[in-house]
Amino acid sequence: MDKLTAPPRTVGFWGTALFPVNGMIGAGIFALPAVLAAGVGSFAPWLMLAGGVAFMPLALCYAWLAGRFENSGGPVLYGEAAFGRFVGFQAGWARYASAIVTAAANTSVMVAYLAALFPWMADPVMEAGAIATILAIITWVNLVGMTRAVGALGVMTVIKVVPLVALVVSALFAGNPGIGFAIPEFSKVETVVLLTFYAFMGFEAVTEPAGEMKRPRRDIPLAIVTMVAAVTALYMAVIWAYLAIAPAVPNEDNALAGAALETMGDIGAVAIVVAAAFSIAANNFNGSTTQPRLIYGMAQRGMLPRWFLGVSEKYGTPANAILFTGGASILFGVWEGFAVLAVAGTLIRLVTYGICAAALPTLEFREGRLNPIHLACAIIAIAVSLFVALQVSGQAVTVFLGMVALGTVLYFVAARREPETALPTP
């Protein structure tokens, strides 16, 4: 039986740090080296560094905001505190809807990777069954406890990172460390610079389960800043390793496996394929852990029915929110038409970024203590997010507007209750 009590705070700093890492590192790190190498050559690692530096102001905005709040909800709380309940609801709804579709897309990609090892998974019926099974397992692990979920996430993180580190080490001994340095023409940089921004998207998931972290106001800001920096360094090292070993591998999707084959043989290539599958799984598991806490936070703010506040007496997890998220993910995962919604995911997230970046100086101005450095970071974050948003397709804009319209309807239907928790006061 479920009860309306808050889940316990069980996650320490290192568990907290797993969320931004796995939010950022998914399938992209296995395909991006070949794409960047083809676009800008030996400048690719430094372009990745530039991307990390450009992304850091947004990460800092989230870090400073996270230092103000200790309940679950992330962008819901930030948007509501600065701009009111309607904006807070839209920030949460957009983020959640995007994440559910992304979970379906990620699992589909994961099964496609596994089909390279198990060809029977390429059959459409078997593929749908595999997607549903994987999502059901993820839901069950999340249901039986946050501590177990964090432990599983830690194991998956090791499985996906160790082969990448081994590839970098192998490049030191079997590759050509002197990859050179050449600044490409700007037109070439422009075609791939957006990819460096996309590589860091997902770090913000760490703010959403804040209510189950022991010291959220300290640990979340520290985890955001350190992990964005660490992921930047990892991307640079992996891209360098690829350039040092096999920059001419023709298949972009499996380019790192081809590089590993050159320096570590068949075992290395298989390890990279397995790491890719686990990387996608960890990214997906990360979202399946954080997103239920997002709608739990929305329910705490009176934006969703009280049913979503149900907590398992046995496991201490927001069981109803977890089961709802798992069920929705499975439905989208087995529905072939989810791709049309996935195209709007990036734009939705960018709008959420803009809301949160603007929330920081708005709150500080209201309190009479506007920080110039915080304001500068917010302006940069909004400008970069707007620039990236202007690059998306017309289809993404159409789908996004439809989801906003649906969210508006849901707001007036669902957001009628008084909040269960209070927003922090300055």
C-alpha cells in the first residue's frame, strides 16, 4: 500500500554526481568523434573544450539555483519561484514529456546496438519485446529503492567508462599521439559546433530528485560544476584517441569500435559495443530515475493530482510516479510513431534552459541583491540557448507548440490544489 509521506534522503555526493554524468554521456560520445573529426580534423578536441566553456554559464545558473532549493522538481521550482505557477508547470510538463519520448528513442537505439551482437533482436516483434522488457526492468529497479537505483547506475557507469578510458590509454601506446593542430575554416566549424552543445544536455536531471539527496543545496551545485568539467575532459580525450588511432574508419556509428579494433583487437571492439549499449542504458536509466521525481515534485506543488504523491511503504520510493513513468515509456517505446515527437525534444529542453537561466537574476533582483557575475552567466546562457533553438527544424517548432498547448490545457485541469510544500524565502 502507498502512503503520502516523503521519500527518505539517502543519496550522498557520489550518488548525486552520477546523475549529471549519465545525463550527458549517452550514445553521442560513441558517434561524435567521427563526426567532429570529419568536420574540423585535429581541431576537434579543442572545439569540444570550447563547447564545454560555452556551456558552463548555463551549468552555473543551474548550480546557483540548486543551492536555493531542497525539494524535488528542479525546473518546476525554479520557474514557479521566479515567474509563477503557470510557467513552473510548463517547465515541468515540457521537460517530462520530452524525457518520456527520449526514453523510448534511447531504448530503441540501445536495442539496435545490441542487435550487432544478437541479430535476432533486429526482428520488429523481438525489438518491440526487447524495448518493453528493458523499460520494465528499469522501472522495477527504480521501484525497489533509490539506493538500489543509484547502485545500478554506478555499475553501468563503470561498464561504459572503463572501455573508453582503455581506448585512450591504448592510443598512447599504439596510436599516433602527435595528431597535429590546425584551425579549420569557420564554415566547417559552424556545421558541427551545435553538436558540442548537445553533448552536454542532460546534466540538469540531477536537480529533479533533490528531495531524496542528503545535502542537495551543497552536493547538487558541486556535482553539476565538477561533472560538466569532467565530461568535457573525457570527450576531449576520447576524440583525441580516435584521431590518434583511426580517423578514417568509415562507419560513424561504430567508429570507436573500429578504433578499438586497431589497438585492442576483437576484445576491445566488443568492449566498445557493450559500452555503447550500457551507455545508452545508463542514460535511459538516469532519466527513468529522475523523471518520476519531477512529477512527484509537481504534485507536491499542487500541479498534479495527489495520486502522484503516493510513496511505497516498503521501499520508500515515489511508487505511483515511477509506475506511471514506466508505463508511459513502454507505450511510447513500442509505438513506432514516437519519432515525430522526439524531434521536438531538443527545443523543449532549450526553452526549459531559458526559463531557468532567466529565473536566477529575476529572483536575485526581487530580493535586492543582483549578482553581476550571475547576471552575466544568465545572459550568456540565454543567448546560447536561443542561438541553438534557432537552428531546429520547422517540424520541431510545430510539435513543440502542440505540446505547449496540451500543457496549457493540463494546467487548468490539474493545477488546482494548494501546494504541499513551501517555496524557500530569501
